[in-house]
Amino acid sequence: MIDIVLVNWNSGAQLREAVASIAGNHGGVVDRIVVVDNDSVDDSMVNVNLGDCQIPLDFIFNKNNLGFGAACNQGAKLCESEYILFLNPDARLFHDSLSVPLDYMRKHENANVGISGIQLIDSLGQVSRTCARFPTAFLLIVQTFGLNKVPWLRSWSHHMDEWDHANDREVDHVIGAFFLVRRELFESLAGFDERFFVYLEDLDISYRARKAGWRSVYLASAQAFHAGGGTSGQIKAGRLFYALRSRLFYAFKHFSPVSAWVLAGATLFIEPVSRSVFSIFRGGLKDLGNTLRGYGMLWRALPTILKNSRK
């Protein structure tokens, strides 16, 4: 039925809460849980257990942080069930979190649904707007100018923030925090592209699935909790760097060379200015410092990014 993979990096008590929520809400459909630890230095892997639940629980301990996509691929290699759920450590399942999407994907008329996600509730009890469109070069270039932050231009973003996520809907992409995928599909696509250390690896595989003829569906009829931000929020400059790095990998992989280079130029020369302005108004000098450090990291890594983009 379903194998669940969680990737941990300094998640603290959130990981234990996520595993406990699986134990309490597995509904008899979970065959295996795999926790992949990316060289955590906190106590998040201490006392991770399922209590009296008899589901097999496997651990993989990496000596280095390999990134989210690579760790997911490691965990998936231990999976044998028809479906794999990639679940964030800052998520918690409810009683119908698994049964609703599983029943939906098992229906004959949904045989071409390869990926599904469900409604995610944040710490304030509100529905998170988590789905996305496949980004075009134009939309990403617009973001480098910061125009998508203008209220009446919110639709100029690949994030579907204008939709309330209150109904079931076919979408381009569901967030990787709760990412239920057919194992057959995942393996046919060779898993996540490990060049994406973190961010957009889930969008990339959704796009490749669509090109292969599969659909992605968002189901508002089931819910789970998702704190959001996760451990990536611990290092703001690094988070910005990896987001920009993944954007360039995505562009050079899926856009025309001309579009990719235009976006790269806008990311490197225009966006540092627009983001710096927003940073000053949003968080002052500290936020500005994180922004500038993130772009500094991007510039230093640029030769390696361009080299790896050609693979």
C-alpha cells in the first residue's frame, strides 16, 4: 500500500511528533516508514519510535547533509509498496490523511493520477496555499523585479496564492511536504534530480511526470498539519542561496537557453537590488545582511552551478 519516507535535518521534536502521528493514524495502510537523517547535530533522532505499532521503522544515517532530494531517493530505495509518501518532519497526519488520497488514486478512473497532495493546515488553523503552477521564464523574471509582491499582481507568480485551496482540483504541482506518488512513476523518472539540494526538486519531478502523461491532484477532502518553513528557516542566507541555485538549475533544465540566460542575468544583477529594498522595509539591516550574504554565496557558486547545469 504506502511506504512513508521522512528526511530529517535538525528537526527537533517535530520528527518524533510526525512519526507518532503516523503510528496513531496509519489506518492499516502503511507498510513501512523510512527516516533518513542528513547528519543532524541535535537530538531529533533520539527516541524516534512507533510505540506499540508494529509497522517496520528503518533508519538511514548519513555522515554528511546530502540534500533533500538525494535523501528522499535513499529512502525510496527501501520502499516496496505501490505508493510512496514523502512527508516533512514538520507535518502531522490526521485520521483521514492517508485513506482519502489512497482511495482516490486506486479508482480506475484515476489510473493516470501519479501524484496527489492534500489540504495542509498551519499552526493558526488556517488552510495553507501550497499548490503551484509550472513556472515560465516570464513569471520567474517578473519575480526578480519583485512585481509579484504587489497585491494586484499576485497572479504573476507560479504560486497559486489567489486560490483558497478549499476544493479538490487538478493542479500542476502539490507541495513536497505531503507528496504521495506511485512508486512505479517515481522509479520510471529515476527519482528526484539530486542537483536540487533543496527547493524545486518536487516541482521538477511534477513537471517530468506531467510530460510523461501523468496528472497531479490536490484533495481538499483530507487534511494534515504542516508547520511550514521547516528547518530551512534556521539559516536565512543559506535558504535564499539554495532557492536561487535551484531556480537556475530548473531554468537551464527546462527553459530554452536564451530564456535561461536572461533569467540568470536578472537573478544575478537585478534581483539583488529589488530584494535588498524589500529586505530593508521588511526586516531592516539584519534582513538586508542575510539577503546580501545569500547572493554572495550564489556568485561564488556560479561556476559550479553552470558546470552542473550542462549535465
